[in-house]
Amino acid sequence: MTNPEQRLIVTDLDGTLLHDAPTFEERFITQRSIDTVKRMHDAGYRFAVATARPVSTGFEYAGKLPVDAYIYLNGALIDFAPERSDYDLLTSGRLPSDGHLLKVGFSSARACEVCRYLLDEIPGLSLGVVMDDVRYTNFDVSVYWKTQTWQFTDFTDVPDGIADKIIIFPKSEQWAHLKTLVPPDFDVAISEGSMWMLLSPLANKRQALKTLCERMDVRLDGTVSFGDDLIDIGMMTTSETGVAVANANPEVIKIADEICPPNNDDGVAQWIERHLLA
């Protein structure tokens, strides 16, 4: 391996670094994983998190782990200097003058236009606009997340701003039709087999990894990335080494360079201990 200072280790959270739990809010990171990442960081390796989570449910890990960068919302928000950020800044919609935050989104007006179009085509579709850590939806968000801020909308009263993504929870019988309706100026990512995310074509973990490497002066062949879900594939195949946890989606297992133990056995920590700290 190259010098530790030239290497960047990036990991997904849910299903990868975090342990499973009966509810989304109960998922957790173990002390072993925290300690292992800290030891790795102290040894000179740089570390980043890449998650589909918004700030509201992802920010706590910026305090528990020595993150040099943090990718939220699947790449729609990138924090290049987490030590300079707090929750209020990350959810304000404001970009600081030092440039350490990057938003990759689209106008809320365009997002609402798309939502109204999809509802005309598929009445009863559950969907919403995510912007500045508020979910503007036509359904009760607490069905899926107990702690996230949300407001009912008919998509005519969403504030002006830069939206991060459109979220959709289609019923199984709606999937095929929905696939034909996605506008060409959006990419689709599906998280945990249920939530569709319509994103800017530049808001994905592959592009976010490339952006991190450019900003941190790290070569792509000096990166290792960990993941479990389909939305991690681009990041993993772009890295020098893509490591899948053993519990990963079969399609992720297929493209992985290496397999580590499952998330509930601290697989990421085990791989780091064996390959970087031995």
C-alpha cells in the first residue's frame, strides 16, 4: 500500500458500519468500530462517511468519528471540513464563504413540478421534496422515520430554495409505471429496496468520491470504500478497493473486490484491523 497519508477510507453507514435494529432510529455503531476508526485515523489514514442519510440522522456520527469529510444525502450535500460545521449551518441552505460545503441539487420549483406530474400520472403515490433537512410530503413521514422534520404539502406551497432530492415510496404495483415517468434531468437511486430517490445526475456516491479526491489531493487508486446497497456500487467500483460487507445485496457482492464480515459483526472494523492496523 501507499503511504497512509495518501489514502482515503470511505464507508456507508446503514447496513455497513452500523448494526441493524428493529427500527431505523435504533441502529447504532459499536465502540469497537469507533475505536478502530480512531486508531486508523491516528495512523495517518484519512476517513470519510458517505450516506444517503440527511443531516438530521447522520450528523451525530460526525461527532463520534474522526471524519475528514462527510457525504450526506447520497452526494447532494458534501462537507469538506466537518470540524467547521454545526447542525444549524448544515441545514440552513446557506453556503459558507470558505467553500467547505457543496450542495448538488435542483430548484424546489422544479422538484414540485415533477411531484405534481408524477401524482397526475400515478394518483396516490407517496412522495416528497427534501430540502434543508425538512421533508415536504403528501404522506406521514413518521411511518418510516420517527424523528425527521416534515410538513404536509400539495406541492404548491414549498419554499423557494435548492432541493436535495425527491423521495418516493411506491407500492410494488407502481414500480413499472414509475420507471417510465422519471424525467431525463434526474437520476434514480433506490435505497434498501423501498425508497426511490430522484437526484441530480451529479449527486451520487461515485461523483462525491471523485470530488473528495480532488479536494483532498488523493488519487482514486488510493481509496478504499465499504458498502452494502445498490447505491454504493458506483463508489465501490471507482475506488481502488471496493469492500462489501457479507450481508450486502447480491449485486454488491458481485462487484466487490473483497468481502468482509457482516455489519453486525463489525465487518468494517475487522477489515481495517486486519489490513491497515496489523
